[in-house]
Amino acid sequence: MENGQALPQMNPTAPDKVKQRDDDPSENMWSVYMNQIEKRNRVLVECWRADMNSILIFAGLFSGSLTTFIVESYGTLNPATPDPNQAALVLALQLLVSQSNYTLPGPLLPSNPTPFVPPTSALICNTLWFLSLGFSLTCALSATLVDQWARNYILATESRPALHKRARISAYLHRGLRKFHMNTVVELIPTLLHISLLLFLAGLVEFLRPINAVISNLMLGMLLFCGSLYLLVTFLPIFYSNCPYYTPLSNPWWRILRAFGVVGRRNYAGTTQPMFRSMADTREADATHITHGRDQRDFEAMCWTLSTLREDRELEPFLGFIPQLVSGFDYSAKLLLHKLLTHGDPTIGLRYRIPPLLGSCAEGRLAPALAHGRATTCLHAIWSLTMMVVPLSVPFAYASRETLAFGEETLTQIQAAAAQVPSVADCADSVACVVARGLLDMFVDSAVAMEEELVAFVRGGQGRVPPRIARDPEWAARREPLVTKKVHQQIHLLEHLVASAERSTTPGLYMLLEVLRRFLDDLIDIVAYAAVGLGTPDAREVAQEAHACVATFQRLLNDAGLALVLDYLGTLVRAPTLPHEAFNTLRRLFLKINFEAAWFSACVKTQARLVLCVDEALEQNPSRGSHLPASIINIVLGLAGSALDDPGSAMKARGVIGHYLNVLPPGNGTRDEALKALERLDRVLPLEARGTPASDLLSAHMYANTKLDRKRTDVVPTVEPVLFKVG
């Protein structure tokens, strides 16, 4: 029993040794190789089997039909068998003659018969048909062998349980495939069947030639036609890589012509590029390399895709990829999205498809989770497409609705979705702001074009060609007072609306801007109609009046852009979390404001509102628990230094920024921007209120005064008395 104690120690160790021997630390590395090679092997073997099954079916049917013709024709190769009735008749005649005295003029049968020689047409026909049968049977046998080889190949590469062993066996056998040119052999097998069919047709022509020349010539024409068509199908894919036709002889001929330099690829400069090793590689390169043709093919494919996505649930996954494409570095993808966005077909154009999909979230028919997901997808897509910048080869000379991504209808859908799905309200704020900014950009471009036309009229009497029937100066004189009155009414209404609007993303504001733009457009038409009389004082006054109205229109657009920034900034400082793409949205809104224009001057109420936003942005948000990011604070400081020109508002902003500097931790990146803002604000303040030793105390007073004023946002703070007290 002492020896028996060794048995429990030996038995467990045997499996462990086997496990250690089978374990390979390179399993993870080989798994990557196997994932790729197994997919390739399965696709390759499935293609082989499908091709061979088709060949077997056709070869079987063809061989059966060919055998019937051979049975009919091979008898022409043998001498004719004597007719027994004719022999009996000759014998009877000879007996009859022998019993009479009559002598026959010659023998009934030749004593030395001529040796049999088969006709030439029979030799040619049977030779071609027997060769055809041999090629057909050889092709069938080869197809059977290939099917067996493919089965053995899969069995050998997937039968081992150990991953590293399967990988090494696969690599070993795959190298054998390349060494013995297995792909080439498989591609040449159908060639045998093609040769067999051509031989059969040629033999059929020769078989019919002694029988009927017309039918024989008809079959000859069919043979020539089929042969020419076969040659055309062989050579077309050599010179056109996207040609769907192909024969087994195409690849060998491609290699021959490639060796002689007959085929080649050229780039944009016209220089020849090196060819690839196979036709498949060349086809892949032609399909994927960046060219104008590839971009056009992508556009056609995506247009077809969008036209088939008729249901909302089908379109939603497509929109989910848009933000990634816009944020990427693929210019072709952005150009494609731009074409899809501005497409005129309502079933394809994204600007027609996305807003209704977003509006479906506000109907209350979807589950909350589904409505949140769909609204988020649509809002992200709208934000990305609106922010997307695609340099066009030919810029638009005159901005219009045709170049606009999303308009007032989209703003309405965004507001409705945010009201129905409150969880997307923060994201909706960012999207509504960039859509509204896009509308303002369209109006700004229109105003710039109007100003250029008016300057051209005043200087040279040339400019826009009237789109309607030409009118005379008298018609323009009668029309001008009414249009001018409408323009002034709209300007007065918009000035009040821009100054008092709580939300600058209200669609009604941009509808009124569109009405004013159309009235200004009519006024410029009147100036164009009266261009012949610009030398008169009345006509010149009309042009100057129109120019002043256009300048006021530009100022209103700039004020609306500033109000849009303040609205979004208020959302940032009060939100517990930052909205979607807060920095990029605020940066877009800020950079679009024209601070350098001579007519730029924000009203006192707007500047007071800006001071309150600056104060809230520079302090720590209790709900968020931290300051805004430095990138956003830098924009806020730049806005305060550029938009404030009222001394009272500038004094309060200076106090807020000074207090922020005092509590700012060292090493913060916003210190330089804050000092620049203080320097710009000092230029607005009187000399006695600038950087004096009492500035710290002044900052403290101004900061406290701002905190008190912020509690009453409905009252415009009065800061002039405080300014004179401190002075």
C-alpha cells in the first residue's frame, strides 16, 4: 500500500502536462489571423463549389446532347455494308444467264472493289465532335476533383481544436495554394467547357455543309458571332475594370498585355501609374481611389438609398452616422452630405426629411425612450449639418433659400420637440441657436449683395437686371413711397422685437426678417427701374434712402446675432450640465458678430444684460459645482471687451472681471484673456475711472452692485449715479 500512494500523485499530473503542451501563449495573436483567413477560405471555397456545380450540370447536359450527334455521324467513317437483297438478286441473275446462251456485256460486281475512303467533311466533323466530347468529360472530371479538393481543404484547416495548430495548418496549406496556382487551375476549368462548345459548333457547320449549304452558312455565321462575342467579353474587362463581363481567358490576357505595357492607369496629371498584380486589385483601386467619378457614384448610391428609406424607423439609423462624418477628415464625405442636404427632391434632400422626423417626436405617439432617442439623433444631425463647412468650387453670388440648410420650419419643430421631450431641451437650445444663426447668415449675405448693387447703381447706373417686365421711371416713382413706407414699418417693428425678445430663436423673428428682406428687394428693383434717372436729385435720393435702409437692416441683423449669443450664454450659465457642443456653438455665434462695423452699437439694455451674463459665467455654478470651461470663459471675456461701449455697463463689467481675477487660481489659462478684456474696457471708461489705486475697491463695489441688480432682471440697472460717486 505504500506504493499505492504514488497513484494519486501521478494521475492529476498527466492532464496538466498535456494541457501545458497544448497551450500556446500565441493564441491571441493567431486568433486575429484565423478570423481573417477563415473568412477568406470559406468565401473562396463556396465560390469554387458554386462554379463547379454549375459546370457539372452544364457538362452533363452538353455531353448527352453531343453524344446523340456523334452516334448519327460516326457511321460515315466506316464503309457501307453490302445489301443482302442486292447480293441475292445478282446471284439469281447469274444463274439465269448461265442456263441461257446470252452473254452479259460486263461483270455484275467488280472483281477488285475500290477501298473505302471517308469523306473529308465526315473526318473533320467527327474529329471536332470527338474532341468536344473529350474536353467536356475532362471538364466534368476536373469539376468533381475541385469539389473534393475544396472539401479536403476545409476539413484540414478546421478539424484541429487547438487554435495555433489550425492557424499553422492553414498557413501551410494556403502557401501551397499559391505555390501550385490553385486559383489559376480553377479558373481554367471552365475554359475547357467553352472550347468544347466552340468545337461542337464548328463540327456542326462541317456536318451540314454536304447536306445543305444554306443551313451550313447560317451555322457558320452563328459560330462567328458567338466567337466574336466571346472575344469581346474577354477583352472588355481588361480595358474597363467596372465591366461585369468576364471569361477565364481575361486574366491571362490581362497579364500578357500588362507585361507589354498595353494597359495602364493614369492619374489626374496624365502620368502612368504602376499596375497591380491582378485585375481584382485594379478594380478595387479604381473603385476606391478619390476621384470625381467616385464622388458621383457615391452620390448616386446615397440618393437611391434615401429614396428607399420611406419609413421613419428606416431613416433614423442613417442619420445616426452624420455627426461622425461631419467631424471626420474625409472631405468627400462632407461634400456628399452637402449634396444630399441641398438636393431638390423631397424624398432625398435631408433638409426635407429630417424636420418631419423630428416633428414626429412632438406628436405624443412614441414611447418616451423612443422619442428621446429619435429626437437626439435628429438634433445631432441638424447641428452637424448646419455647422458643416464645405468649400465650394464656385461660390454663390447671391444667397437665397436654395443655399439654406434649415429654416423657420425647423425652428418650429425643434421647439415642439423640446416641449414634448424635456430631456432633450439642452440639446435643442444648441441646435436652435445654430439654425437661427444660419438664417441670420443668409440675411447678412443678402444685405451685403443689396449694398453692393446700390453702390453700383449710384456710381454707374448699372446693376441688377429686373426679374419682371421692365417698367418705366414713372412706374418706379409711383411705387417708391409705398414700398419705402413698408420698409420703415418693418424696421421699426423689428427694432422693438430684437430689443425685447426673450428668445432669439423664435421663428416669428426670422419670418419678419424675411418680409423686410423682400421689401428691400422690391425697393432695389424700383431703383433699378429708375436707373435711367439716377442723375436727377429725386432718383439719387431714392437710392440713398434704399442704401440707408439696407444699412439699418445690417445693424438689426447684427443686434439679433448679439441677442442670440446672450440667449445661449444664459442657457450655459444656468444649465446643470453643458448642452450639446456648447463651446463650438458659442464660438460660432460669437465669431459671426461684426464688432468692427461703424454702425455697431448695442443698446443699453442689451449691454446691461450682457454684464449680468458675464457675472453669472465667471462665478461658480452651484448646480454644476464648478466654473465653466476655460474655452467658454475666454469667449465670454472677449464678448465683454468687444460689445460694451456704455460707460456704466463697462464699469460694472470691469468690476466683475476684476473680482474674477482676484479669486482666480494661479496658472489658469483665462488670466491673459481677462487682462485683455480689462484693457479694452478701460478705453471706454473716463480717465478718472481707469486703472487707479482704488480699482480694487471699485471692483468690489461694482461686483456687489451687479449681484443686487441681477435679482431684478426685469429692470434695467442704472449705473450712472454709482459711476459719478466713485469718480
